[in-house]
Amino acid sequence: MSTFPDDRQYTVEHEWLTAGDPVTFGITDTAAEALGDIVYLELPPVGTEIVAGAVCGEIESTKSVSELFSPVSGTVTEVNQAANDDPALVNSDPYGDGWLVRATVTATGEVAADGAHHADRHAGDDLELWRAGQQRLVHRVAGADQAFGACQ
């Protein structure tokens, strides 16, 4: 069963964020579980301007590749190098050692709820249904060098 710490806010795309400035954000354990074993992260470089609700990275698992959406507009101040080096941290500790990005904030995106309300809202979620409905797959062409577009 998924847990949603009360000290965070959550988006409908299953990203979480902390309060304050800079914020820290990552994905929920519901998202991590739906993705399966995470094997690769592509996170925005420090200094990148990110836009709330826009794609700012990707998460590759043994099942698929999923887009990471930014919950805030601002500037990336830090990425989690430990998670970049060992993406399994996102599966094992998505709210702790598996955080993804820290950013200064110029605006926040639509935040769905705090932890208790998010848990109530998603208590009956079927993970495969969520994954099919919320996840956007990125198709890769073997041998082609497809650069990931930076956040705007």
C-alpha cells in the first residue's frame, strides 16, 4: 500500500514537493511501484529553468520510459547525484534518499493535495490503470541519438 507523508504536497502526476524555497521534489511510491525497477534517470542540469507542469526529465525502468514533470517554475539548484548513480534509490526510498531535484521557486503548479488527502484520493488506484492513463512513453530509436529537450 502506498504511503504519502503529510509534510509534502502532491501533483496529479504523482510528483511530491516540499514546502519552502528551494523546494525538493521527486515521485511518489505509487509512481515508483507502477514503473517497476528504475534503471536510469535523466534529470535537468543545475541552472536549468524549469516550468510548472512541463517535462523536465525522464525516468527509465525495466518496463518503460516515463516523463518527469516539474511541480514548480524556477531554477534547478541541485540534482540528486546519489540517485543518478543508483536509480534504485527512487524505488527503495522515494521520499528520502530517492529525491530527484531541488529548485528555487518563481511559481508553483497545480498541487493536488497534502499527504492525507492524496492518500484518500488514490486509495483504490489500480497501478496498471494509473500507469496507462498518466504515463507518457518516450519511444527511442535504436542507434539514434535523440537528445532530450530541456525544460523551457
